[in-house]
Amino acid sequence: MIPDEEGKILMVKQSHEGNEIWMVPGGGIEAGENAAEAAIREVFEETGLEIRVSRLLWHVEEVSENRGQRFVNFFLAEKVGGSLGLGADPEFDKDHQVLREARFLSKKEILGLERVYPEYLKTELWDALEPKYYRNEVFKIR
């Protein structure tokens, strides 16, 4: 999660199977990088922003029949450079990109969206941004 100076959250809109879904920027971990490094790279690829990861908010295990088991980390980060623009997903060629929009959205705007992934971003995100939510740094590189 990357808030701006006004408390709006950086979100990207993707199109999948005819559905437009808003989510935070992210993606897979590549060989030789850790989860925080992957988050930094993915945000830059999708939005053009340079970030610094401050803390891990959630480590989520997802299990589904269609996608199998996967782990998703949600970090709190701050913008340190770059300029906001719609990037590209290197997994897709230029004619099959899924990214449609990148922008900072307010709580009211996010709550008004039809499709947000994961859905709990509408409810739990705002508490997680509070410093008292979890004071310790939980992400350690060993």
C-alpha cells in the first residue's frame, strides 16, 4: 500500500476476462530477489513510481481450485521518486496488456468501486495504515 500526501492509496485497474478490477500494484517474485525487492520492481513497472518498503502489513495464503496455492505479501511503502504513469506488464506483449489505469484513490473512491481485489482492502486497509496497527518491523532478510 502506497499512500500519497493526502492519504489516497495507489491502485491500478486491470482488465481480466471482460472484468475491470482495481488492486494495488504487484506481481511475482523473480529469481534472485526477495519479496520486498519484487514489490519495488513491480510498482515501478506498473506505475513508474520508485518506492521504499517500510513494513509488511499482511502475509496471505490463497488456495483456490483454479490457481492452486500461492502466497501474497502486502507491504506498506512510501513514494521516493519517479512520476505516476501507466506502465506495462512484461508478461504480456503490447497487444495483450491488462493494465488500464494507475492512480491514487481516496477511501471514499475505493469504497465505491464495484470490484476490488482482494475485497478486504475496502475494510481492513484503513486500520492497517495506522502506526499502532503493528509497530514492529516484521520483514527480515536473512
